[in-house]
Amino acid sequence: MIEKETDMTEQEIQKLIDRAIVAREKTYSPYSHFGVGAALLCEDGAIYEGCNIENASYGLTNCAERTAIFKAVSEGRTNFKALTVVADTEGPCAPCGACRQVISEFDIPQIILANLKGNYKVISLDELLPFRFGADSL
Ligand SMILES: O=c1ccn([C@H]2C[C@H](O)[C@@H](CO)O2)c(=O)[nH]1
Ligand SMILES: [Zn+2]
């Protein structure tokens, strides 16, 4: 399954998915045993990786997507081109609600949902989080 509506080439997409797969290897998920990886492509070409980081106090878990975004923002980057999320799921892995809100904050235009079997799907922010709450809602 490969579905896309994007200005990225197949090669660029695959590179980002590969980086997310590498990032997933760093997962700290001793409770769920569900590893997730993310890779965030900045406008300037830099790529930030992230994995999920769990905690014995489960609710403090940080998802892979937010790890990647927070790493990038903490280093001064706020303009992004695409974000990939990957896990060992049946179909392409979808970000949770909290991550969708954080992705929306930074207007990431293309979100690549992928799995380890080579399935991926590129979706827009509107598809990921319709009717979203943002700065213009305040
Ligand atoms: O968008 C998501 C959804 C879940 N997880 C992680 C959190 C937790 O460690 C594990 C199971 O929920 O997957 C992510 O990294 N990203
Ligand atoms: Zn999440």
C-alpha cells in the first residue's frame, strides 16, 4: 500500500522513513514494548529523529513525534516540511491525538504514516486534524 499526495519524491520520502526506522531502534518502551520512531524534515534540510520514551508513571510518556519536534524546536528550528512516524503496525502508523495537536502548532504540511512492512501514506495537516484549535482560535 503506497498512497501519496505530496511534492516530495519517492526517494525523499523513503529517506525520511529510513531515518524514522533508525530512530525507532532507540525506543525506551519497557512497559508497552511498542516502539515508535519519527523523523522530522526541516525547511533547511536538517532531519531530527525521535523515539517514544516511557515512564513508570505511564502518563508521562513522550511519543516519538513529540520527541523529534521538541528536539528540533529546542535547537531553534520551527519551519518544517514533513514528519514521518513509523511502528510495527498492520497498516501505516497514525499519530495520537496529543501529537496531532503539537504537529498542528508547527503547521507541518506533510505527515508520512508508515510501518515496517513498507506501507506508507502521505496526508495533509487538514486530514490529520480537521477543525483544529490553534493560535487563531484564541
Ligand atoms: O503517536 C504515538 C502514539 C503512541 N506512541 C507510543 C507511546 C507509547 O510509548 C506507545 C504505546 O502507546 O506508543 C508514540 O510514540 N506515538
Ligand atoms: Zn503521540
